[in-house]
Amino acid sequence: MAKRAMSARLQLVQGNPNKRNTDELKKRAEQEGKLTAKSDKVKPPKHLDKAAKKKFNEVTKELLALDSDMCSNLDVDALAMYAQLYSEFIYMTEVINQEGYVVGTKAHPLLGKRKNIEDQLLRIGNYFGLNPESRARLARRTAKQNEDTEEKDMFG
């Protein structure tokens, strides 16, 4: 399986693990910065259920408060997916809590499905900085960008 493409900014922050030309990476990172999308239409899609809309609004509010680049119009579908999966996770947890972890002599059939949803939530959450590790990565990236900007201002 091929590795996922890594942004130039992230490669620079991680110390250029792919051993690419640093000047080329900096140029790519600059171009990536120009590709920032608008965030004027970040609203929960109509197909989301009530709990998912609530989660969507909570997450987007926090992301936009952190940085307007953290959540754009292009992210709405992925955030909607995250919010709907979260709603399904909560529903399954409630059913399991009511019916018990064991049904008859077997594990509750929703346990496996809930685990699958949990994995998907963690994976999508990583893209948006929704856990401490991914936020730390984003913080390192932001700090590095600020350093690069200061150096560019000082030395041209």
C-alpha cells in the first residue's frame, strides 16, 4: 500500500524525514499556504440528525476559534461524517448500556460495530486536531511557520 502524501509544511516541521530538497519543500509549503479555502459556509448539512448537528456545531466553533484555517468550506463533508459517526457511537453506547455487554451467551452485536466507528472517529479526528497528539503536531507546525516568517522578515 502506498504512503499517503504529506504536506510540505508537515515535512518541514518533522525535520524533513523524506530527505527532500529543503528549498523545494519551502516553496511547496508557501504554495500550500495560498490554497487556503474560505470558511463562510461552514454549517451542518441538513441530513445530520439532531445529535450530529450539535456535535458539528461544537467542533466547528472550537476549530474556527483556534484558527480560521483549521476549518473551511471544503471540510464540511468530513466534519459532517465525523459528527454523524459520533452520533451513532453515542446511540450504540446507550443501547449497549441498556441491554448489557453480553446478550445470551455472546458479546453484544453492536460492540464490534461501535469499535469500528470509534476507529473511524479517531482517524477523522486526527485530521482536525481533535485529540492531544494531533493538536501537539499542529502546534509544532504553527510554531515552525511563525519562526520561518520571523526569519524571512529579518533576513529577507
